[in-house]
Amino acid sequence: MTKDSAYYRLLPYEREWLMREEGAQKYFVVRLKDLPAVAGDGVSQDEAVEDLREAFDEFVAAWLEAGRPIPEPSRAFSVPGGA
């Protein structure tokens, strides 16, 4: 299986949720435990997840282009169609 963006999107990266407050506004932050630099935020969990997906896609594309290895989830997983 080719390790492209689609491959990495299927992996079960574990999410870590935080609640932040700026002034009177509360918002959600979601990070990937194995890729802590990849995070998203939003006033709702759905917005935070959408922001996370965009950040993840940008991260994967940049690292693939640079030929850098992308860390896979540290917890056990199986890839659909894989061994």
C-alpha cells in the first residue's frame, strides 16, 4: 500500500481534547497525541475537528514532499485492506 495522504487519513491517531478560554469566549482545541504540532481549534467540537483535518492534510503533504517520515499512531491498529 502506498503511504500517501489517503493512507495517513485512515490511521487511528488518538485525539486529545482541551477547553480554552480567551476573554469570555470558550473554545475547543484538539491535538493528535502522536503529532502534537498538528492541532485544530473552534468554538464547537465540529469546527475544531474540521480545523484539525485541514492542519493534518497540510502537515502530511509538506512532510511527504520533503521526504520526511511521518510518525504513525503508537497504539495498535489495522489498516483496511492491509495485512
